[in-house]
Amino acid sequence: MSAAAVTVGRPVSITRARILGIFFLLMAVAIALLFGLGASGGIQTRFGLNQTGTGTTAWRIPDLVVPSRATAFLLAAVCAFLAGAQLTRGFGKRTNLILGVVVFLFIFAFLTWAARDRSLNLLGMLESTLLRSVPITFGALSGVLCERTAVINIGIEGMLLSAAFTGSIVGSATGSLWMGLLGGALIGGLLGWVLAVLSIRYRVDQIIGGTVINIFALGITGFLSARVLERYQSLNNPGRFEPFAIPGLSKIPIVGPVLFDENVFIYLLFLIVVASYLGLFYTRWGLRVRSVGEHPRAADTVGIRVLFTRYRNVILGGVVAGIGGAYFTLGSVGRFDENMTAGRGFIGLAAMIFGRYNPVGAFLAALVFGFADSLQTKLSILQVPIPSEFLLMAPYLVTIFVVAGAVRKTHIPAADGQPYIKE
Amino acid sequence: MSEQVVSPPREQAPPEPEEPPQEKARWWDPLVVPVLAVVTALAIGALVIVFSDTEILKSWAGFFRHPLDTLRVSWDVVANSYRALFTGAFGSPAQLWQGISSGSWHEIQSALSPLSETVVTATPLIFAGLSVAVGFKAGLFNIGGEGQITVGAIVGSAAGFTMTGLPGPIHVLVVVLAGFVGGAIWGAIPGLLKAKTGAHEVITTIMLNYISYRLADYCLSTTFFRRPDRTDPISKPVVSAFPHLLGSDLRVHIGILVALAVAAGVAYLVNRTTVGFEFRAVGFNSDASRAAGINPTRIFVLVMTLAGGLSGLAASNQLLSVSPSLTPGFSSGFGFDAIALALLGRSNAWGVVAAAFLFGALRAGSRSMQAATATPVDIVVVIQALVIVFIAAPSLVRAIYRIKARRAEGLEIVMKGFGA
Amino acid sequence: MRLELKGITKRFPGVIANDRVDLVVESGEIHALLGENGAGKTTLMNVLYGLYHADEGEILIDERLVTFDGPGDAIAAGLGMVHQHFMLVPVFTVTENIILGVEPTGPFGWIDRRGARTRVEELSARYGLEVPPDAMVEELPVGVQQRVEILKALYRQAEVLILDEPTAVLTPQETEELFAVMRSLKDGGKSVIFITHKLKEVLAVADTITVLRGGKVVGTTRPEEADEDELAAMMVGRAVSLTVEKGPAKPGDPVLQVGDLVVMDDRGHRAVDGVSFDVRAGEIVCVAGVQGNGQTELVEALTGLRPKVEGRVALNGRDITHASPNDVLDAGVAHVPEDRQRDGLIDKFSIADNLVLDTYDQPPFANGIVRNREAVLDAAQDRVRAFDIRTPSVGIPASTLSGGNQQKVVVARELSRPISLLIASQPTRGLDVGSIEYIHEQIVKQRDEGIAVLIVSSELDEVLALADRVAVMYRGRVVAVLAREQATREGLGLLMAGVSPEEAMSA
């Protein structure tokens, strides 16, 4: 608990509860003033809930049409009520949930205001939120797998980038998208192995090890794309995985088109999120992994192979990041561009922390970041007078608030970052 | 549970007053690993160059028929690339000698031009490397150089193109200070966050890097910054510049002297002053420092502010020399190079200076190399990454060259998890 | 199961931790392994448990030669170990900790939690080891955590249980309960290896006693054939005086006054709950108590390292309630912290720098902001001589020193500046007898020079040897302050266990 010992005694949680209550109240006031008074009366906002173009769902549901100003006031009232409840009796364990609700209300009010007198396709927005969160989620899951065994993986960015490159070049060379995906996953695993060797065998500081991977990936992909891909453009044209609809499920309104009419990466994502969540918290594998992250010596004394477990998980984490990296070229853009990951790996790291080192939490956090990303493009279409630069800052600011403990103190794997020395 | 996982078992304690293994230290000992690291990185870089060249790959396909040809082609490519790299960095001695013997100042100048470029490239790296090195001394990992340089450049350029009425030297000083202040502010934020909330500086500095890029984008979209005659995002230029050192034909400027002075100052601060003692004490053991009456939170803020300021000086230096305008991507990776430099220089101010000259040479040389041999400049980034690996894992180098371990090797930094 | 160690030798760089050690543990006996700190007991057990590889020697179980490549092998062979520092994952439940490594599972490695819980409950009933199966370990008191450790070994069908210094963290009453458990294990046919340096406990519970000194076996005996003095002499290698020579105290004015102090621990619980006491010039006040009853937080609060929620603290009549650590040190308080590795030393710094860790910015060690390194080295030479710190040079890192010499560095630093109060927390923990005697002498010397001394110790022997007055802490409160003459071993033991003072004193 050295970190705790250094910081001067954190004020007891009572003050935090009060701060949150005041925050809720401010949100309520902001909604009422900005979005309520900011919209003139009698104007409506229309939210589209169907796919644009031909409706493929089993039945169409009508668009959601709400009065812009009245909605804002209603949401402000709900917010104020929650603020009052928070200040008087508090929500205890559900505080975080309520915080989420308040933020959601604020965002909904904001959208209602932003799209006043216009219509906004909510469905498209949900879908782009999901798609933009895909690489972030894979990155965050990679981080969860590594850090649960107490190896910090700051090299996620480099793993994503290398896998994006490899996915494109292998996919193009073999003419098979699946081989490209496999190549990306393997290169991710290889870099995971490198990180493992550096941090476990050679006990290089893990942050330095990860930084090396990032710099190396940036250099080598830049070098090779300048030297090879620019000359042989055909090596950078793998095509993309097409979405395929899951029969039945994809016909459900709202949920269907967003979740069940996507390409293989999204289905892999669901699979890995669920599998790693169940695996970590309900199986022998997970219990052992977590024990290695929390108290490696205890794990060692009951015969669990600490270093092996770390190697395995870091490599696995690399594979997961590799799949996420392949998404850039094979699932989204269809071509490799220099530094195309543009910091998604670091946001994944942030999502991991925000999601409390839990796969499901990490996924939800990644969705928040994906939402901010997609909101920014939507807003420029709606011509909202907020500089897009500030919206793009939002995920990073949120992350800083999270690590500064503004939301709630997270339990970090106790041995995180420390090498394990057996004898 | 503050149970030390790494600590040796208690009963292992008493190596009583026996003589510690004090081998005779030789002056080159501290240099062995860095030198071998650079050599090994260059060798691996050569392999990368060879195996990414399609011509060579074709010739390797016929390796068993014409083994010598294959090796010769490979050797030629590597040798040409590295020769171009070397002459691009240091110039050719023959040309210099010719210039001196003919007494033509013009010829001497053109012979010195590569060296001048190396120094010009190395200068900002010294500032940025010192920034990370100071952080390491206090146990802080400043990955925020990029952001600090960007914000330093925002503030520095604003000062540089607004205060036009000042006399030259004063104006230069103002830009230098403005860059320092901008970087210092951006550095102070993670310092304060760590001091007040325990937020891990690695995460906050990375996030602040991205925020700074957006901030620069935003600034460049305003009429205040935007150069009116241009459509691309570029700011109005800073109106003054560092004077050149060796005539106007060579780009080398007094920034390098400033950098060396700052390095000397940092070395003195860290090693000889009470504040430096506090930096190092907190860096090694913040708990014991606190118990001894040092306030670690104050040190965190102080160190990060200083580190940010040093990065900011890199921005000032660029604004006053080679890139007088703020642009997107102004910092062009200096913040990440800085990590390699601090590691290579072992967090020691003069070590950083030496490392910066090495990297400056690689950088400057790689530009001529790309022009001469079509080997892309990115190879230098690969070499840099490899250098960090070998520096950070001295046992890896020792394993490769089968040399014995000596004491006082390796890095003394181990980060704790992201204290959220 | 009969266990035999033959000629075990284990070397560490510069030390022979075990030197041809022979040991036989018969089935169904409690075998005490006695030795002072650094005698090699824990090393020996780590060799036996497969955590270390012996350089020489062999291990036989029921006359069969075995080799252990890791704890897994040792566990499989029927060994179980309860480490001095518990090997429990704090954020796991009791059941999870017990099954870790031998989890009952269904398909896909799915853990059968219900089955595991049932087995834990069965075992806990059979040996009288009561535990809450679904509680988080971090929320349990140490005594219960120890039971979890024992259950962990029993769950793995251990035949030989190794208990490493198990009583260090227990109250005398909890110790008695542990002895009862040990006897019931013995009756169940299991063997117990009981590692300790406490003579009384050995005599109370062991069937056989093996004494280790300097990594070698110096003798094996039975409790009925030995007495305390004899064992002590075997353990230390010479006759030891278990008491400290000191004259009567001449208390002066109160130096430290503490009133209604309340301090929170890291989790926000009231670790120190309304404590009041004072320490006078020229007397030693010992705070006795089982570890974890708020002593650590009390000392941290007094030295300014931990904020105080309520109450006041005064030094020589001056209020220092909200003083920073630096102000407290400047006001004339010397602090020998509980964990010298963490709070007392910067082990990468030289001995010389460690000796000025809290005076580095004062003359003659610095003028203004520039340090004077010659002055630091000169002072270091003097102190190394004055405090008998054994080192070849003052320029080498403090990490190269033995524990005893490291503690002397801390003590030398703290006593080398003008002070009126000395606060020392567990000042002799983990030290060899020579260093213990030296440190005790220094403490008494300070008292005789008129310094107020506050000692925190969980070792009753140390408390009884040093104290002029004893304050007993239990659950964050000072439950009694006794003059030395009133304090008896038994009475203190009961007070430390939470028995009310009236009952404890009449007992």
C-alpha cells in the first residue's frame, strides 16, 4: 500500500458522497439551463430507431419524437431528485450505478438539445459506438489478462499497430482474410512473448518494456510500409470481413441490427468478453491467475507456477490485442496506414482501469469511449457549436478523473508491476 | 498487506562485516553495456534493412546457387546505408581536410554541414532527455514529454509572434521562458495529481499528451494563432531566432550552448544540492524520505514541474531555430525519444548529452541515408527501440556477449501498478 | 509419517544458512525447532518445503529418499507449512484460499464452490478450527487467518505441519488455543514442526526440541530434561542475561502529552480510539500490545506521518498536534521506525547519506541549498565508530549491512542530534542477541541522560526488561497504564487479550 502511504490521508468517503451529490445537482442545473432554456419551446426532437434504408428487422418501431424543451426539464428534474437523494441518504453500494445514470441522463438531454428541430438516427449512433469501441475493448481485455497476473502491459498500442500491419500484409499475400486475422493474432502473441521475456526473465521495468514495444512497432511498421507497402500496393489490399446476420437474432428491432448483423470481429469480441469474465471469476484457471496477481508467493507455496502463469497470460493478452489490431485493417479500413491505431491502445489501457480490471467493466468503459468518439462525428454533422477538439479530449479527461480516484477507488492487483523472484 | 513480495526471507540476513565483493572498478565499466547495446542495435538494424529489401530477398532465394553474390549484395546494401548514415552525420574527413588546406571558408563550411545538422538535431533531444532523466531520479516516469513540448510550443509561439516590439535578445529570452512555463504547467498537472490523489503519472502523462495534441489543433483553428495567408494549420512564426554559431550557411545555433549549460545545471542540482538529495531520496524510497521529514508530495510536484519545463525548453529551442511555427505534430516524437535518451544516459545529465549526440547523429544521418540509398528513416526508430531494450535489460547484452555481471548495473526503477 | 533430514547444507552469497543439519521428526510428535533470529530455521524449512534447493544433503520420508522441486512436490508428499507471513490472498474468501491449487472442479475447470465449502466446514469441525468460510481473508483477525492457514494444509492432507513462528502475532490466550489445536493434531496422528525462539512456549508444548545456532544443530533434547537457562545458553552460545541492567528512573517534567487522540487507519477505521497518556523526562514508557491494536498508527500519528482526527499532542508544553513530520523532528523527537527497511533507511543510499537523512539540509551538512559532502563523510566516520557499526566503508550502500548494523545506523542517526523524546517502534525486531543488548543499552542510556523514551513493542520480554511504566493497548485504546512493579507477565498477557483491568490484576 505504498501509494496510499504516500498520499496524505484521503478524506473519508463521506465527503466524496457529498461531492457527488453536488455534482449531480450541477448536472441538473446544467441540463435545465443549457438544454432546457437553450431550446425554444414547441420544438421537437426526433430519434430514429430503425436502420436507414430498407428495414430488415421483423417489425419497424416508430421513431421516438419528444418535445425538446420539456424533455430537458423532465430530465433535469430526475437528476435533481437523484441529487437530493444522494445528499440526504446516499446510495451506498449503488453510487456508481447512479453516477452512470446521471451521466446518461445528461448525455440524453444533450442529444435532445443538439438534435432539436431535427432528427438523429440513434441506431446508427449505437452501431458506430460499438464499432469504435472494438479495438479499445480488445486492447483493454489484453490489459486485463496481463495485469491480472501483475504484469503491466503498456505495449498494447504497439501490439495493435503491429497486428494491423501484419493482418493487412498476410491477408493480402495469402488472399485469405482468415490467414490475415491469424497472422495478426500471432504477431500480437509474439510481442506478448517479448514483453513477457523482458519483464519476467530479464526483469526489465514493465513500463519500459511496454514502451519499447510501442516504439519498436511504430518504427518497424513505418519502415516496412515505406519500404515495402508503398512499392507493392497489392500487398496492402486485403479486403474486409463482411458483416453476416445471425438468423433470427438480427431481426429483433434496435438490438438486432446493432449487435447481430456485424462482422466476425464483433462476435469474437462478445465471445472473448464473456469467456474471460467467466474464466477469471468462476474457474480454476481464473482463481489461479488472480492469486498470481495478488500474492505470487502465496500462489507459489501452493504449487502454482507463477512465472509460467504470467508468461501464458501475457502471451494470451498479446493474442487478444493482435485480434484487435487486425480489426483496423481487416474489419474496418481494409488497408494499413502508418500509425493508424492513433493511441487506441492507450485508451484501451484507460478502459481497463475505468472498468476495474474486469472484462465486462472494460467493455462497458470502452463503449463509453467509443460513444465519445462517435458523438464527435455526429455533432459535426448536426453543426453543434462545440469545437470537436474538446469532445475528442473527453475520453482522456475521463481517464484522468478515473485514475485520480474521482469515481471510486479500484482494487489493483496487489503485486502489479513487481517482478517475482523465486529464490 | 504491505507484505514485501520481493524481499528475501528474513533469516537470510547476516552477511556480517565480511568484505563486499569490491572488484576494482575500471573507468570503462559503465560504458560497456551502452556501447554494446548500440552496436547490437545497429547490427540488428542491418538485418532488418537486408531482409526488407526485395532485391536482396530475391538473391537470397538463390543463396545456394550463388552464396557469395547473395552475401555481397546484402553487404553492399547495409554498407552503403550505414556509410551514408555516417557521412550524413559527421561529414567526410577528406573534404574537411581539403577545405582546411585550401583555406576556403566556404569549403570548410560545407564539410562541417553534416556535423552542424547533427548538433542541431541533438539540441532539442538534450532538453527532452534531461526532462525524463530528472523524473527518473525521483522515481517518476515522465512519458509526457510530447504533451509538455506541445504546450510549451503553444505558449512559446504565442509569446513569439505577439510580443514583436521587444529588442532581439530580450525577445529570445521571452520565448525561452514562455516555452519553459508552458511545459512546466503541463508537467505540474500530473505532479499535482500524483501528490493529491496518487494518480499514476504514467497514465496521466499519456492522457495529457493526447489532450495537448487536441489543444494544439484547437489553437491552430483560431484566428489568433492561424497564419492568415495559409490554409493548412500553421501558426504565425516567431519573429526572432537564436543567432547562428558558425555563419549563416550552417544551421548550428547557440541553442546547443544553452542546452549544455542546462545539462550542467541539472547535474549540479541533482548531485550537489539539498533539493537534489531530496529528489533522489524520494526516488529510492518515498516512505523513508517522508519519515525523515522530506515531503514527497512536494517533491513530486517540483520534479514534474521541472521536468515539464525542461521539455518546454525543447519547444522554445525549436521555435527559435528550425521550426518557428506551431504545427500539428510539432513535437515529432521527441517525448518518446527522450525516454530512450534518459535510459541510455542512465538518468545522468552528461550521459543524456552523450546519448542525444548519438541520436542526433543517427537522425541527421538517416535523412541523407534515405536520400542516398532509399533506406527509410524509420530504421532509426527501430534502432532506438532496440537500444532501449538492451540498456534496460543489461543481462540480455551480457548473455549475448558472455560477459560477467558487475555491480551498479541495470536500472533501479520498478513502477508500482497504476495507483488509481 | 516419519521425516528425516540428513546433512542439509544451504549457502547464500557470503553466508552458510544451514550447515550439515540433521533432523528427525517422528510420527505424532510436536518437534520444536529453536533458535534465535538468523539461526537458519526458516531457511531449513524452506528447503524442506521445496522453496529452496539444498546445496547438499537429503530428505527421507518413511526411510524413502525424496526430492522436492517445488512446494507442489512437498505438498504431495504430505507436508504443510504455515508461514510466518501468512501466504493468504487478502481479497479471496476463506474457502478460495483453502482450495487454491487443489480446486474441486467440474467441466471447463468450473469451480465447485458448494463442495469446497462443505469440505472446509467438515475439516474445521473435526480439528476445532472455527472459520467463516465465505468471509474475505483481509477482514479477519490474524488469529483466524492462522487457522485458515492450518486448514489449508489439512485440506491437502498434510501429515507433517510446519508452523513458522506461529505465536509472534498471537495474544497469550490465542497462543493457548493454538497449543490446544496442535495437541489435537498430534492426537490425530499428525506431526508438527514448531519453529520459534520463545523458550517458554517450547517447554510448554514440545515433545522434542532441536536447537539451531549459526546454521548448525547444537543439540536435541526433551522439555523434561532442559530448563530455560540451559536452552537460552544453547541457543545463543553463551550465558545471556535476559534482563537489562538499569537503575531506578528519575522522572522529570512531562515531555510528551497525548490527550484523547483519535487516528484512522488506511481503511478509515478508528485505529487509535481516544488515547491519553504522557511520557516524562528520564523515564521509559513501553506500549505493550499484540500487533495490530493501533500501535503502528499511534506512532505514525505522533511523528506527524498520519493525520490526527481528534485530540491533541504536546511536546514540552508546545502543541504539535498538526505538525508535519519535519516539524516533529525539528522539535526534538527521534524516531526509530517499526519497519527500518521501509521507513528507516534508503538502502541504495550510502551509509553516510543515511546517517544524515533528516539533517542533510542543516549546517554543517549543507549551507543554504548546497551540500557539504566532506562534512557528511566526517560525521559518518565519527558515528560509525561511536555506535560500533561494522562496515568496511561509509561510502557503500546501506543495503550491504546486516539487520543489526542497519538498525544501528538508524539509531545512530536519531541519537546524534539534540532531542528531548525518543520514540522507538519494535526497536529490536529480527535482530541477533548481541545487537538487541546493544540497542537496549543505548535506550537506557538515553533515559539516564534525561530523555523521555516511548517504546512500542509486542515482545513481552522486551517490555518487562525496559519499561519504567507500561501502557497496554487493546483495540485502539490504552486499557491500562501500570508502574513496572505492578506489571506481571500474566497480568499483561490478560490485558493484551482484552480482559478488563480489574479481572486481569486480580488474576
